[in-house]
Amino acid sequence: MDTTHYDFDQELDRRGTNSLKWEFFLESDAVGRRLYTEAAFGADRMLPMWVADMDFPAPQPVVDAVLRRAAHPIYGYAVPDPDYYAAVCGWMQRRHGWAVDPDWIVVSPGVVPALYMLVRAFCRPGEKVLIQPPVYPPFFSAVLHNDAVVAANPLIHDGGRYRMDFADLEAKLADPAVKLAILCSPHNPVGRVWTAEELRRFGELCLAHGVVVVADEIHGDLALPGHRFVPFASLGDELAQNTVVCTAPSKTFNLAGLKTANLIVPNPELRQQVVRAYVRSGFFGANPIGLAAARAAYTCGEAWLDQVLAYLDGNRRALEAFAAERLPQIAVTPLEGTYLAWLDCRGLGLDPAALKRLWVEGARVYPEMGTSFGAEGEGFVRLNIACPRPLLMEALARLEAAVNGRQPAACAGAEA
Ligand SMILES: Cc1ncc(COP(=O)(O)O)c(C=O)c1O
């Protein structure tokens, strides 16, 4: 049992670690290609609050497991062993009350590559994939890069909170060209932890129209206090048999760089299709360091996760309090899960380019602009709050100063 008390207030310098979040920023060129440009660190260093990556040290048992594995100087091909599968199943049972059979698990180098392969596996060119914008950008690109077509079922923004539009969902699913529906649960970027009732309704409509569900549950362990994540495939065998679940320890424990995820596919026929898609793409085996880290996280990471969730909830409260008092033009969407706050900035009255300038040039804070998540995101910004609280407060103070046309007051620790 891990009895470490973690100090998440402590800032760790990530420079020199190839950190995408801190050392590179994402820009698009005129034709929409994604370009990673080197970040400029200076006296007014940019605070990166974009990609879903936490600035916290991993659980000590994970660090120990990685060091132990790395100490063996041979890094050849690796495949998961029974202990690995047992760790994944044990986690799902203990943490979410979901009984997973080890045979259902297909290891994957990530959830995003899985989404791409699943679109290829289940859709012929021109067929459609239903998604619910505003939503994680690779949901769009997985469809478009594989010659399929997006069937959008936008979420309804209702009094600041989001809900699914079931009437529109039913109409969209009735189109026989729709073969696949990608569910984001919990939802990135709107922060909803869907209830069992919402999930069941979504699943039953997909089942009724013969549409396979891909449940991207990568944020499933990150339900904040007061909210309970329900694994989609735990809602009964009928829904489970129609579902490919995508899960990973990578958001939960911030292990994304280790490229280790798991698809959980209870239906043997769907599983065979998934495995065939992997074979066709040439994927085989797994990263040995990733396997060691995932196994340690899923067996010994619970105490760390409980501390992280409490800390993230504190950051959520700090953000909400700051916005209510000092940034009344910005409405914080209630954050039920994930560490990605969805800020409604429409009260600032700025067009997308001016909104970006305000954040990036004015405040020197680098968020993810809402338009990356679909047209529904216009006027919104996604802010990653998984950072030491002093850093979050510095970012908010800079933003307040930029909104009010002032120079931000010098903050302790703001030097490069
Ligand atoms: C909904 C969702 N799916 C997938 C991913 C990334 O998955 P991976 O790093 O395993 O490719 C993210 C990362 O933010 C995400 O938010």
C-alpha cells in the first residue's frame, strides 16, 4: 500500500524532458495541418494549460516499477502477461464494480490510434460515424482521415450545463449510413460524467439502429467527488455486446508518453474485427516500460489517485471562486469529471482570433481554443487545471489583468 503524501503544490520544471505541453505549442497552418512549434521561454514565460497532461509526479509505485524495469538493460519486444491482465481487471472491479474477463482485453499503443483503426474496421468509405460535439478533436480526424463522414449530434447547452439531444440522436441514428457512434464518457471538453440513465438511453438507441458503440472512457477514473462514473459496458450484457470500450491508465496517472492503452471488447465477434484491424495496421506487442507502469498503477495507484482527485477538486473550486468574483464575463461550466475546464468566454464579446490573442498574447496563458472541438466551441476555451494551484492562480491573475487591459502584477515564481 502506498502511504506517500504527495505535494501537488510543488512545481516541477519539465524543460528538457521533450514535454509536448511545456516545450512545444500546437498551431495550425493555413490548410489546417498541425504544427508543433517550440515554446518561447522568457521572463514572461507562457503558462501551458492546453493538452490533457498533468503537471504532477506519477505515483511512487509507478516510478519504482519503471526504474526497476529500466534497470534491466534489454528493451526488446514485449507482450502483456497474465499479471498485466489481472491488474487491469482488478482495477475495473475495485474502482468501478465492473467485472472484466481478461480475454476481452486488447492492448493498444493508445486510444487515438484505436479510434482511427476502429473507424477503418467498421466503416467503408462514405459511411458515417456519429459524434457529439463539442468533442475531443481526434474524434473528427479519426473519421475524416479514414474517408468516413461525421454525423454530428451536438450536445445541448442548457443553462450552462450540457445534456444529450436524444431526439436528434434518434434521427441521426436512423440514417442507415451511420455504422459507428463514438461516445466520450466522461465528456471532453464539457466535463459531464454521464448518468447511468443517459448512458442507457444512448446505448439502447444505438442498439435499436444496429450502430456499434465505441465508448472512449479514458477519463473514466477522473470523476470528481460527488459524481460517479458508470462504465458503459457495465449496464447489461446487451449493451456490452454492442460495445468497444477504450480505456487507459494514461489520463488517470499521467502516463500518456508511455503509449499503453487497453480496448475492452466483451463480444467475441467484435473483438475479432478489432484484432484484425490491429493486424492489418501492423501493430503488435506493447511497450515494456508502459506495461510495467500500467500494472503498477492499476495495482498500487489508488491512494495517489484519491489524493489527485481531491487536489483537482480544490483547483476546480479555486477556478470557480476566482471567475465568480473577478472574471464575471467568463462562465465556468460545472466540472463533474476530467481536469479540463470548459470556459464560456462569450461574455467578453470577442471573435475567435481576438479571444486567442487575449489569452496567448495578453495573458501569456496557452489554453485549447474552443473552436478545436467543433463550431459549437466558438467563444469557449478549454483550460487544463491539472497543475500546482499557485500556477493556476497565476494564470487566472494574468487573465484578469489582460481582460482589464492591465499589466499583470508580478507573481512569485514567474521568472523563467
Ligand atoms: C477523450 C480522449 N480520448 C483519447 C485521448 C488520448 O488517448 P491516447 O493518448 O491514448 O492516444 C484523450 C486525450 O486527451 C482524450 O481526451
